[in-house]
Amino acid sequence: MRRRDLSTVTIEDAERRMVIALRKMTSRQGDIFMSIRFDETPYGELAERHGITVEQVTSDFACALRMWGRCLHARFPHLVWPWL
């Protein structure tokens, strides 16, 4: 897949793609992604909050980042991964 030139992505388009990406993530992945990315919550605190290990937090964050990257760069993100 060809990556998009992100200089042409508007704030509105990025927000729309974030909503699509969050819908494709599990609720735990979405919470971990938003908490790390925007609230700068420590991994240990997230592990305790969700009752999981720090390694699982890291894994969930990586999955969420992949989904966000896929949706950000896809031409039609809601069509590319309809099964997720």
C-alpha cells in the first residue's frame, strides 16, 4: 500500500480517521492509546488500572499504533479493514 502525503491531511480528516481507528481497536487498546498519547499516563499505572502486565500494555499500545497508522495512511480506512 502506498503511504499518503500527510502534509495534505486536514485536522478534520485526521480526527475522522482517529474515530475510525478507535472503532477498530478494542476498548482497552483505545483507552491505553489515548491515555499514553494524550495524557502521558505511565505504563505501570495503565497496567494496574486494567489489571494486566506492563508487557500487555506495551502490546496493546503497539496494536493501537498500527491501527492508527493504517487508518491515517489509507485512502479509505473504513473500507480497507472492514473485518476489524
